[in-house]
Amino acid sequence: MNKGYVALVLHAHLPYIRHPEQDDMLEERWLFEAISETYIPLINSFDALAKEGVDFRLTMSMTAPLLTMLTDPLLSERYIKYLENLIRLTEKEIKRTSGDSEFNALAVMYNEKYQNDLHTYRDKYNCNIVNAFKKYQESGKLEIIACAATHGFLPLLVVPPESIKAQINVGVMAYKEFFGRKPRGIWLPECGYIPEIEEYLVKNEIEYFITESHGVLFANPRPVFGTYAPIVTPKGIVAFARDIESSKQVWSSVEGYPGDPDYREYYRDIGYDLDYGYIKDHILRNGQRIHTGIKYYRITGKTDCKQPYNPGKAKYKAELHAADFFLNRKKQIENISGKMPRPPIIVCPYDAELFGHWWYEGPQWIYFLIRKMYYEGGPIRLITLGEYISENPVMQVSSPCISSWGAGGYNEMWLNKSNDWIYKHLSKAAERMVELANENLFSYGLKERALNQAARELLLAQSSDWAFIIRTGTMVHYAERRTSEHIGRFNRLYHDIKEDTIDEAWLKDIEYKDKIFPGIDYRIFSNKKSRQ
């Protein structure tokens, strides 16, 4: 008999970034870094587990922008060039460090890594790693769930409500196009929940979503089992809550595993450490220094005197931390299971990019954790969220609390004095999109193309990433530019459609630049009864 469950949930998302007009764009590297540091290492971990006969279970959301970029021929070509550049750089590094055995071994390690990445990406998966994740979904080991179309933060898109409808409908549509099936669950962007969302989840036959802990803890009526069992809303949708304890162990760079002194230091990179004359052919053409991905130091501690990275020690620590995580979940379950008439579930959702990109050893940690749970879990096992619902269909009816997993637990990361200017433009553009859809229900040809592109531009402007980046103060200029560009393109399309002055050459240009949602139908924004 099962004593309890652990559900690992990885949320894989990047904003849609594709700049055909410039082949040396810093922000496009976010995708390339994530492929090499997160997605391929995760696939390698899954492959290793499958080869050993380990039957694992994991839930993963993959957003439409990410899926679109991962299958885009232009970005694929650029990723291969990115790898080839790193292979050349690591070959130089092997020569440069030949007199230092520690650093030379690391240079060889990185060279082998990027050679293997190229082989995995180009030769093994034919430049489409989405198929790798799809393969594990079809084998029952991975449950992939949908997300809102462009990761719009839904609580702030409630006026007009057609924005929420479009975000959810188009996100589900994209999922079906990529995976050939309906999603059982959905990742609400930033775990942002408000009750108005549920109507559209029901219409799309979504069975479940994930909330921040207090979204369930403060539900009405109060859940009998806290976060150790999901609740079902009055509309029939299951809400799983993020576990607080397991979250802190992995998320926190101070208290959590990623801050261990033996793990790789993210912020020490040869792109900044080495002489400009040596590194200039491997950074941006404008001379801007960047993270290359080649990092020779470990975290060491709160000091600038970093010690060389030791992959063997780091791997050993990842195994120890996986064992510690397993032991803590086991204690949690043993402590609570005797007080519940059903097996408790501990839901552990994380950003996928934490594993490998920020925490270099993260994919190894996942491998060791899954392996340990398979061989030593006993009555405690990994489960997907859909599987849990199938095995435990009876749940307490309760209405979740408005919540998000952002700082403060509500909306302040995406609505504050740094980014509040965005929303009047998003709201006005959405009202205009509803107007266009209502007035042009039967359009075709050039006008239909323009209307569909207007819908794309609005959805892209609604991405929560732009407000988040502005708030964190990292790439503010780029985030502001993207918001302004998409709103600007939308407004021009609005006026051109209204005045019947559509510029086909310009339309063709932005269709190519913002090449997402090929099957979109602008009528999704209509609120005419025939479109409900």
C-alpha cells in the first residue's frame, strides 16, 4: 500500500525571442544557454534512467513560446553556430591551460560537453529536442501540461476577460499542435490564480492546475489536509498546492542546496575573466562581454577568492543532497500519513531552468533523486499529478484563494511603480482587439491575416516576462522595447484594419519576425454569443 506520494513538477518557459534581423542578439542566447545547460542535461538524465530500467514519473509544463523556439529552423541554425563557437573556444582553452592540470581538466570537460550537446541535438534528435520530451510522455514517464499562450500573468489581464480566454484557449491549442493530444493540466503563469480563470479552464477540459501554498491553505472552506491533498473547486477543477518545505530546500540560494560551496559558481565566467584580446572573437560583435558558459570556479563561500571547480566533488554533493531531500520527504510523509485517511502528496514545483542553468548540478540531482526513490522509496513513490487524480478521485470541495508564487504572494512583482505603465496599454489594446474581432467575424485574405497578426502582437505584449524583467532591473531596456514594439505593431494594425489601409509588405515582415501561433484565429477575442 502506498504511504505517500512526491510529485516533481518542472515549469519550462522562456519568453518568445527571435530576431531574424540580427544574428548576434544577446537575448537569443537565453534559449541557447537553456538548451545546453537545462534541456539537454535533463534529457540525458532521463535517458540514463531509462537505460538503467528506472521507471520514473515527473510532471512538466512546456510553454508555447519555448516549444515554438525549440522547433524554429532559424534558431536551430543559430544554436548550432553557438555550439561550434564554444567548441572552438574550448579548444583554445585546452591549449591555454595546458600548464595547469586543474583548469585543463575543466577545459577538456567543457569541450566534451559541447561536442556531446552537438551530437545529441543535431544527430540524435535531428534538431528537435521537443521529440525527446514527447517520447517520454508517450512512454508514461513524463506528463507534459499546457500553459497560457505567452505566459501572461492572468490576474492582471482580467479586464477585458477576453484576454484570459485567449491566453488559455491559444495555449491549449498550441499544446495540441505540438503533442497531438489534449493536456490534462495547465501551469497558470507565475501560479497566478483568480476565480475568473476557471470558466475558461472548464471550457478547455482542463482537469487541474498548481497554486502557491496559501492559495490552498486559505481556501474557503479551509482544507482539512492543508497542502498534503489537492482540493477541487466548485467548478470541478483540481488545485494542487506547492509544498513550502521542499520548495525552500531547492529554491533558496542561501538555505538551499544550490548555494553549497562545492557547486559551480555561476557568476565567474571566462567571458569576463580573460583578456579582451583573447576572448573578443567569442563574445558579441559589438565588444560586449557575456557569459560564455565556461566557468572554472566553485561557489567556495562569501568571498571573491574562489577556488577551482571540482566536478567529482560537485557530483558527490548532488548525490548527498538528493538523499537528504528524499529523507526529508520521507519524514514529512511518515509524520502526516498517520493523521490522514489517504496517502498525502507533496507537490514540488520548480522552474526547469533552475536545474542546470542556475544550479549546474541540478539535472544530476534530479537523476540521483529519482533513482533513489525508485530503489529505496518503498511505500513512497513519485507520481504525476494526472496519475494522482486518477488514483484518488475523491477530494474536498473548496474555493482557492487569490495567489501567485511571486514575491509577496500576490501581484506586486508584475504591478508596481516600475512597470504599472504597461497595463493601461494592454487593457486598451485588448478592448480594441475585442472590437476588431466583433466587427470582422467573416473576414478573409489580407484582412484576416492582419487580424490574426494583431492577435499575436497583443498576446506577445501580454507576456509576464516583460513586467518581471523591468521589476528586477536586469534587462530593462530590452523588456520595455519589446512591450512597446508589440503594442506599437498592434496599434498600427488596428488603425490599418479600421481604415482599410493594410500595408502587405510590412505585414509580411512582422509575420516573419513574430512567427508564433500559426493556427491562431483572431475570433477568439470576440465576445459575440456565437463565439462563446
